[in-house]
Amino acid sequence: MPVGGQMTFRMKASGPARTPQGEGTVHIVDLRVGQETIGSFDGTLTSDGSEAKLELSSAMTDGSISGGYTVGLTEPYPVHGKAYIKNINLDPFLVTYLHLGTSAGTATQKAKLRWKEI
């Protein structure tokens, strides 16, 4: 399924590539999944060298998405966060990628990532 939109970002970081310290902002305009326009978003990214944090909020008038995620930068790369979604049509994403029919309310995720060396 095609994903589209326009993304601009500003990042400033220093340190090793796997454990950087820095901050940045991201702006996504008219994110599309398939034929559906999901909306526009603003976010901030910070890293202290041990974990990276992403805070996201919507820049829409009809619905809203907000939340935050934290990813550990060392093994086992723990991920946790919450997303709050209101009046957003996520059907194309839910059906295609998650194989779900519908969703409503608050989502909380926890996971551990695995990096594969290339």
C-alpha cells in the first residue's frame, strides 16, 4: 500500500551513531495511506544517549493524534509509548498492515527491538 505526504525536519546531534545525543523537530503534511489522507503532524525528537523520545501531535481541525514513544538505544532496545487517536480514519493502515477491521480508543505499546547487522 503506498504511503505519501510531505515531511520536513531539523535535527542536531552529536556522539556515536548508535547512542547519539541531540534534538530535532519533524513536520508531516497530508500523510496519506493508500487513497486516504490521515492528516498533518508535528513532532519533537530528543536523545540523551541512552534513549530516544518522540512526542507527536496532530495539526488538524477535524480529528487528533497525539502521544509519545521512547526507544532504548542499547540492548534489548526497549520500546514503550502511548498514542491517543480521535476521529481519524485509520482503516487503510489497520486492514493492510495490522490485519484489523476497526479500532477505537487508546493504544499502549511495549516491545523490544532487534537490530540485524548488514
